[in-house]
Amino acid sequence: MRWLGRWVGLGGLLVWAQEKVVTGQAEVEVPPGWSIERAERQAYNSAILHALQTHFSTQVSAASKLVLRNRTEGQKAHTQTEFFLTADQYVEAEWLQTLKVQYQRQVRGGTVWVICKVQGRARPRQRPPLPLTLTPLRCLDTSRCATTEFLAGDPFYLLFRSPIGGYLQVFFEDSGRVFRLLPYQHQRQLAWEVRPDSTYLFFAPAAQSRTEAFWTDQFWMTAERPEVLHRLYILFSPHPLGAPPERFDRPQGLHTVALAEFHEWLLQERLRLPELNLRIIDLTVRQP
């Protein structure tokens, strides 16, 4: 299947009492081999982090050592680091919704820089995020194939583990639409029921189970340009999750929903379920 996409925000929904409208800014140098789209996405993530750190109490976790290499000068955050997950995993606040985003480019000494200004809704965290294991893989060897950098033709797997039981959904953004990856397409439940302290390797059928092999979907990455970016949405909650207003796309063989509708539904789920853990992973696919 064809994996493309670009994240956009939504506006116009009600604001809860503890929420704030906050702003942030970040600059990212475009290194050799990077697309402008990739630099914009990293600048966007860093601008969100800057907004949360500026307007809320901040206690960056040990897991965010890459982010700690960022420099903040006045109202600007400068970064040359990789930043694959959403900023709200690292501070005592969470980003709910993007209201405005603006990009600019500047050339300094022969180097291109991308500047991102972002405005959005955020709120204090109810509790610390769960220590979930979320590992994208390009092969079944979990010790050496963990990556967010894929080549076209690579398979895609996801390693998952949670310290508590609950419900899991996985979605993938593609060309202005969002496709449901988990639960699998042949399953009727709204979410995958997770057992505590159990390790799952999704999108890889178990060889010993014919039934599981039948309804397990498998995916391979493709790239129609030298570099394309993808966004993975992972939702985990100790309470049952609802389903977005999705429809089955027969040519694709996947359940899908428009990006704007998905983000509206996702915001409502986050407001309805304060314990919902959202993780967003940015993936890159290159042509060989």
C-alpha cells in the first residue's frame, strides 16, 4: 500500500477549565539528506515541547535525553536532535489540539533552517504517563531491528508491552486519511484487549496458530519519493475505547477515516478518558 501523509490540526471545540491556549516556537537546521517535510515535522514537535515547557511545570523524564540537548533562547527553541515522539510524553502537561501552525525558511551561511510557530490547547497531566514499550521493527529480530528509519520494501512490525491491562488501538496516517491497523481488519472488537506484563509482536502472525495467522494483517513500507514521512498513532487505555467514524475501503482492504474527523474523534476520546495514553511515532521511509 502507499504510505504518505502530513499532520494537521483542528479548531473550534470546547475548552475545559484547566486547559490553556499556549504558543511555542522552534528552529531546526536541515542536515544533508533530510527533506524539508522532515525538518518541518521535527520543528513542529520541538515547538510543542517549547510551548509546554514554557507554560506548564516541567519535569523532563530520563527517557528524553535526546530532547535535553535542545537550546532555548528567549522565545525560540533551537534543535538539531532527533525527536520521534510527541512532546507531551516528557512534561507535566499534554498537548490536546493544534489551533495554528506556521512554517518559515531561512538560509544562514549556506544552510537552510526551518522555523515553526505553533499555537494549541494543552492541559496539566492527571498522572504520569505509563511506561509502555512501543518499538517499531523492520524485521522479527527484536534485539537489532528496532528503528524509525525504514527502506521501501521493509516489513513493519510493532512490539508492545504494558505494566497494566487495558485496551489498545493503532492507526496510521496516509495522504489525508487515517487507517486502522489494530484491531486487525477481520476483528470485530473496538480495541485489542491487552494483558498486563505480556509482550505482543503485532503484524507478525504466529506460525503455530492458523486462526491467528488468518486474521493478522501484515504490512510493507513503500516510498514513491526519495523520502516520505509517516505518522503512527498508538492509543492505550485501562478503560474501553470507542471507535472513530471509520468506513471500510475495499481497494485498500483497510478501515479508514478522514484526517480531520479522526483528530476530532481523538480529542473527544482524550477528554472522555483522562487515563488514555496517546503515543505518536514519526517514521521515515527512503527509497533504496
